[in-house]
Amino acid sequence: MRPGIGIVFGIMDEHRPSLTAAEKEARRKLAIRKVLDGRTQADVADFLGVHPVTVAKWMRAYRAGGDQAVAAKPVPGRPRFLTAEQEAEVRSWLLKKPTEFGFRTDLWTAARVAQLIRDRLGVAFHPNYLREWLSKRGYSPQKPARRMRQRDPQVIDAWLGQAYPAIQKKSPKAKPTSC
């Protein structure tokens, strides 16, 4: 790096997260401004930590189409189902019991979460996709222990202490298998 030129955006490497579209656009416009102010493309490339051919491509695009040519482009692909705020809201729901939302039991299922998202946020999720979505965020399928509603622990303990030992099958004494 040449003396007197500082790093504004830093050098990209695999340990640094990639820049956003707006940051990339600002970097391109800064490069163009520096070149138009009289700096060489090589100096600007060194300053920004990019290859000189990259700066040449930015300049060629700018000369051909102006600011519009170096503006950030929309990201291709399907937009996210939920915004970051909506996702945080869904995650806060999962910290509460499903019965607080009108469900009969305290078991969260993908179908229930999908129904809540559809009813409250107006976004339709397929339960199979929602299972994947939840697992990517650290939620795993849970199955509650099945217990009878009339279960009485004192009666069970009494039966295990008195009746069960009386009817428990006694194992025969071990006999040698060879003589």
C-alpha cells in the first residue's frame, strides 16, 4: 500500500462477512469519484483492496451508463417469507405455551406454528417447510410424555412397593450349561 492512502472499506477476505449491496455501491461510487479526481485506477484499486481490472470495469460501466450503471441491483430470487421483525415475533411466540394462543394442549407443532403465522401475519407456510425453518433456528421436534389424566403417583408407588413384588416372576436359579 502506498503512503498517504488509508483503507476506507478494508480488504475482503474469507474471515470478513461480505458487503451489503449498498456498501458495494458506495465502494464503486467512491472508486469512480477518486478516478475522476485524478487518481490512477491502480491507486484506487490499491486503496480499496480490489483488483485494478475491477476498477476499470466500474469506470467502463460508469462511462457507458452513468450512476445508474453502478447502482446496486435487486437481489435475484424469491423474497424472504418473513421480515426480521416478524421472525423475532414468531420466536417469541414459541417461548409461550400454545394454550395461550387458544390451542388445546401445550405442544407446539409445525402445523400450529404455520396456522398462527397465517392468522396473525398473513404469510402462508407449508408445515413441512416450517419444520425445516424451525430446525435451522435451533428448534427440534418434541414429543410430550404420555400420561393418563387420572394418574395418581401415590397409588402407583403403593402398588410398586406391595403388589408388584408379590406377582413379579421369580427367575430360576442359574444352572450350569456345561459339565
